[in-house]
Amino acid sequence: MSAYGFAHLRSRRHHTDVIAYLERIQATLDPFAGRFLVHGPPAEVLEGEWPGSMVLIEFPGLAEARAWYHSPGYREILRLRTDHIDGDVLLIEGVGPHYDPLERAARLRAEAERARPSEPSSRPA
């Protein structure tokens, strides 16, 4: 199942280190079959606030995403970005092609009902 590296970059500075990072990142992704799906354009915000930009990188699975992030090649260039751009980065597994939100809703409803305290009996003691 596909997994994604997601970054919310709150500040963007075009420092020469950031440019060097951009020039080198694809070479760190290639061994792990990582590819950019979204790379930094300002988003059209429809609800709430979204300061900054986002990056979304797809991997074949969570193992590849983790391996990329912790790889010597990526660790070597990581400071080129983190020293100049504030943001949040996470890895997350995607849903499969047959994902059904109704099934998730049913599971959540069942969990909520099991967690609900039982009502006291209305029978006289």
C-alpha cells in the first residue's frame, strides 16, 4: 500500500542551502522509488488557515518511506532545509483502492457504542 511523506512548510526562504537541497533531494528518493506528487505551490485555502506550502512525496510503502528518511543520503542533506525552513514532516500510510469510508464509520460507531457507559436499569430494586 502506498505511503506518503508530507511536509507543511510554514516559512520559505530561498537560501542557497535550500537550493542545494532541492538540487540533491531526487537522488535520495530514487533508491526508494519516491516521487513528488505536490511540491510547494501555495494552496487554495477553502477552510481555515494554511500558512506556508506543502510537499507530498509518494512511496511504494511505509517501509520505503522510513528507509528514505533515515537513509545516509537524505540525512546528509536534511540540515540544508531544516536550518532555513520551519515546518512539520510526517510519514503516513495511504488507503487501498477499495477503501470505503462507510466501513470506517461503522467501526467507529461500534467502538463508540462499546465505550458508552451502560445505562442503569429502570427496574425497581
